[in-house]
Amino acid sequence: MSRKRQIDPGIWTSEQFTNLTPEARLLFIGLISNADDEGRIKAGPKYLKAIVFPSDSFPTAKVQAWRDE
């Protein structure tokens, strides 16, 4: 299963993307890079924290708020 992903350069000027907080933007990119080939990923905040922010001490509630943005 291929897991390499490319981020379109236009994302940086997308109004929807730039309206997110910086942390939510990072989470969004992490979701893209960790999703399966069909674009699916588990959405639980504990799981997202473990795969996108494994060495950071963000509370799970913050990750859930960024996900919900």
C-alpha cells in the first residue's frame, strides 16, 4: 500500500485552509499524510494525537478542537 502523499501548493493560499489555526493546519496535513489510499482515517482525538503529534504534550481536547475546526 502506497503512503506517499503530495500537498498541492495551492493549499497555502486557500481561504478555507488559512482560516484554520496553525495547529489545525498541521493536523490537516497530518491527516492527509496518514490516510489510507481511499482517504480514510480514524478520527478519534486520541488516535490523531498519537499519529500526528506523538512527541508533543498537547491535551487530547485540543486535538479534538483542531479536528472539529
